[in-house]
Amino acid sequence: MPPVIPELPQTVEDWLGYIESLHPKSIEMGLGRVQTVAARLQLQFPFTVITVGGTNGKGSTCAMLERIYSTAGYQVGCYTSPHLVHYQERVRFNANVIADAMLCDAFAAVEQARGDITLTYFEMGTLAALWAFEQQPLDVVILEVGLGGRLDAVNIVDADCAIVTNVDLDHMEFLGDTRELIGHEKAGIYRQPQIAICGDVAPPASLLAYAESLGVKLNRFGVDYQMDVSDAQHAHYRDSLGRLDIGTLRLFGHYQWNNAASVIFAVRALQATLPVTEDQLLQALTGTEVTGRFQYIQQAPDLILDVAHNPHAARALRDNLQRLSADGGQVVAVFSMLSDKDIASVVDILHPVIDTWHIAPIQHPRAAELDYLHTCLSQKVPQTHIHLHADLPTALRTAYKKAAKNDKIIVFGSFFTVAAILELTPDQWAA
């Protein structure tokens, strides 16, 4: 453990405030600075590493892997982002969030090692997570890419297995404004001769070309492994090793079967290093839940949380809502997004399946202003179906009071939108 230096922050909250002030930009692409500090920390990565990239589905994929290897009895570390309520959610040991004292020690170790090198908030957090993982006798560590892949801080680690869940438009100001440009960035997490997996049914040519340039054997959904879904309750996985019958997933949505298929392929490919029985795999896979991914909070009326914040995720959310329409009732949105997201496209995709919109600004520097949210909605939705509120808790309270028993209230648009509701107790929004 590093020595406690009085000048350094002593609480997680103080550390987070400090690291936010270290770099003038919240995002700066490139690995050079992170690699230098990692070398000073003498990080060795003495465990099997699975890196998960892609536009959507990363959190669900990480959660499935985390649960499978924990169920199989392994010591598991998992690093994901962003968090919903507490920063500690980003770093987990055997599904338990990191202790405050260890997180502070990790930040202190990185702070001492960086010297005069400036690190962004995400870079500092990634190095702290990796340092913390090396303090424990872990068997496997699962790392979620924050943004892109090739130049993301997580990519300083040469993963034993790398999964790209899918490729779509998001973070276009950093990654490019086409699937081809973004696909090239996502493929940057692949390594030769390690296991490389792509869960996109139609990956961009740039991703395939990048993998080929590395000499990587790319294992593709629909080519090297399949998931045949008979209905919402049952599916059959198959690859060259054989067939596997799968029961109900707790993760709601057709796209989760794709994520599950990539996870199964990864687990089977790593079997020589990390053996998992078929029973352990199925038990963990069908028991996995993830906060904020079409998550039911209550019923009658239904309250559902979803962090969907880009067009790809919006299409998946639309499909989920359409499956619920047979139950009758209205679909009521509590909605807000960040200003740097494609709000117009999200509204365009979802407005046909949502009856009423309650909108409010997120409490965040990058939040879209209420007037802009209203402008985007007004182009597709009648004014009488749009209700403006000062904040998200008020928006939810109003939506809840007006909802009938068979209505569905969907809270979505950002991790920050969902987090604002998760921080409330039921009596705060149902009163």
C-alpha cells in the first residue's frame, strides 16, 4: 500500500474532485501518457484479461462474463463505466464494489507515479482500477472500453480475449461519423494471436480489414457461432463445439441473445485456461441482471429504466416497447439526454411507440437544455403530448400520478437520466 501523504485527498469524493481538475479536457485520445504511467506503476497484468468494446451491449456482456466466472469459483475483477450512482460501481471484485480505502490507495499510487504527466478523469480511473486489481490474487479481469477502442486507456492491456459487441454511430466527434470509421477504432482492441470475437451481424468492412491486417482469426456471430431464438423464452446456441439449449434471460431484449452468444463463445474459447461447466454457464447466464438495461422497478403502472442514449440503443428500446404494446395501456416517457448526443435521431426512432413525453434537463455540464429537448420533440410530437419540467424527479412524479395501472413509464436517454431516478426512494416519486 502506498504511504498516506497529507497533501493528497483522503476520501473518494475529494479524490474525484481532484482528478476532474487535472486535465483541461474530459477526453483526450491516445495511449502514450497512460502507457508511461503504467510502466512507472510496474503493472504486470498477471491474470487472464477479457476486453469488451462496441457501441452498445458492453455492460451486459461484462455482467454476464463476471457472473459466469464468479459462479465457476474464480476470483474476478471487473471494470466498467460509467457508473450510475456511486463511482465505486466501476471497480468490482467478485461482484462487490471496491472498498473506499482501496480506491483511495489506488488513486494515490497513480498520482505518485504520474509525476508531471496530465491524465484525464477516465485515464486516472483506469490506471487506478488496474493497480487495484494487481493487489488481489485474481484469476480473470474483465475490462469495458470507455470510448472507441484503439486509443482508449483500457487498450494498454493486451487482452487474452477481445469482444466487439456491435458497431454503430456514437461519440462521432471523436471516432468519426460513419460505421466504417468507427469500426476501425473498435477493432483496435484485437490482438494476434489472441481470441477475437465480433457480435455484429454485419460488421463494417473496416473492422474486418483491421483484423485481417493484424493476422487475427476473427470469430463472427452468424459465421462461427449462432444463436437461434425460438421465442422470448428460449434459444439454441451452436458453434463448432456443439449445441447448447438456453432458457429465459433476465436481460430483456432480443439483442441480449446476441450478447449472450458472444459470451458463450468466449467462455468456450477460454476453457483450457478457465474451465467452466455447462451447468455453471447456464445458471449464471440466465441469472444475470444489469441495472438500467430495460430494468423493471415496479409494476402497475410499470416503471422501466433504460440507459439508451444513441440510435442503436434507441432501436433496441423501441423493439422492447413494441413487445409490451400487446398488454394495452399507454407508453409514457421520462426523457433527457446530453447535448453531444444525437437527440433528433433518438426521438425519430422512438416517437411512434411513445404516447406522452415528460422532459427535464439532466443536472450535468453537458446536459441538453430544456428548450432544445423541446425543439427536437416538437418536430415529431404534438405539443399537447409534451410536458416540460424543471428536473427529472418532478417529471417522474408527474408522470406517475397521471399514469393508469396498465401504463408503462419508461425513463431513458442517458446514464445520468437513469441515475437521477435511481437516487430516489419510491415514496419520493410515488407520493
